[in-house]
Amino acid sequence: MIYTVTFNPALDYVVKMDELVLGRVNRTKQEAVFYGGKGINVSIVLHNLGIASRALGFVAGFTGKEIEEGVKAMGVDTDFIHLKEGMSRINVKIKAEQETEINCQGPAISQEEIEELYKRLEQMKDGDMLVLAGAIPATLPADMYEKIMQKLSDQKIDIVVDATRDLLRNVLKYHPFLIKPNNHELGEMFGVECSSLEDIETYARKLQDMGARNVLVSMAGDGAVLITEQGQVYRIGVPVGTVVNSVGAGDSMVAGFVASYSREQDYEKALKYGTATGSATAFSEGLAEQEKVNELLQQLG
């Protein structure tokens, strides 16, 4: 079973308008609501690709109820912890002549509720996979990922970490199965600019020296590079298409990689499938669907 964790899920309220003028009443042309959170995105895309997962995390209030019911309605198995106080976030995404986002903080989470998450994670079995994605909200300890990985370190569980900077650096000692920085985040971790494939390979291997097993570095329109735990290097470009939505593309790449690897245990195929899945989201209004992924796979050969 694949598990995902979303510590601070949200309702993403997306509004489109011709222009946004401060200090005035603005009229929208279109509105939509999406269920936000990197782990939730991964679970939804896994479902779209025919792979079962279980979404864990924290929800609160009427917004939390809507998130839970909405994600379930999309076919995802959920086991969220219901917080006693507060409400899950509503984030506002304004798409006008420029894109503007207002991201809220989210509810407070008590130690008792954190312990409840640990209990759910302790039910995982050898051979399961866990996806930890995104930033740690201010309402949780900054070393939350480390604590989770330490608690699971005696089990044969593959853990995927999609995070940045110290949050990523600090978990490498627990040997995550896969990490996925982009080329800019990779450079930031070492105070350099990764401007070539050689740079990317050099610093990705440094992350392996620090404990990562497999390092997947995304490079937006320039494709991706995968350094495997066996030392193999795979490079791939991106399919042709028009980018209409970058939100969730990285999460979709993770989901595609995990979906393919769970079926075939082939790193090269997983890189190809992950790239097609990330691009399928980037070229769509919503998250990747199987039909679009299949179409883009043909381009990648």
C-alpha cells in the first residue's frame, strides 16, 4: 500500500478575472474549487493512474469535512485525523493579468493529535511506501519529517520525500528511497547555481553521499535527471505541449514515478512515466488523467 501525508490540506478557491484592481470591487469571470495539498495531489493522481493509496493528514471544521468528502468522492481512500478546534484552510488563487495567491495558515495541531498520526503510520507494513511532500506548517514541530522517519526506520518501508533545503537535508540520514528537488532547489542546498547537467549530476551525487538512495532532479522545460542507487544516470526531455497549469505538476511527477516503479521496479521506465504524468498536469486544467499520460508517453518514445 502507498500512503501519503498532507499536514495542512486546503480548499483552493481559484478565481479568474481580466484584471485585479486593489481598492475596488472586482468581478470574476470564472471560479473553481480544488482540494489542495501535495500529498492529496499525489493520491488523486495515483488513483487516476489505477494505483490505490491511502491519504493521511489533519482536517478541521466544515472546510475539513468538505476536503475529506471531496477527496473520497474522487476515489481516494482517506484516514484523516479530525482536529478538535479550528478549520482547514481556504487558499485563494487569483488568475488575472498576473497570478496572485493568498495562502492561509491552517489550524493548530496538538501533541495528542500528532501522536494519533504516529499511531496510523505505525500500522504500515514492510513493503509499503510513504510519500512525505511539502513544507511543515508552523503549527507542527519543524523536525516532523525526521520524527516520522525515525519511528519507521526499523521497518522496510520506502519513503519518498519531496521537500526543500534543511527539511530535506535533515532526513537524508534516514536514507529516503527517493527525493525530488528541482535544479534551483538543488543549487540552493549547496549555495551554488546548477547551470549544467554536469552540475546537477555532481550535486545530486552529493545528496546520495549524505544518504539519499535515488535522486530525481526536475528541470521544468529542460526535462529531468535521475541518479539511481546503483549509480545509473538517466536523462529525459519533456513532451511538446502548452503549459496551462503548473500547480501540482511536481506532485504528479512523483505520483507517476511511484506508480510505474510499484508495478515494474524499473527506474528508467519510472522516470519516463513520471515525466509524462507531470507534463499531463502541466498541459491540463486539473491533475493528470490516464488518457493524457498515455498520449504523452508516445512522444517520449
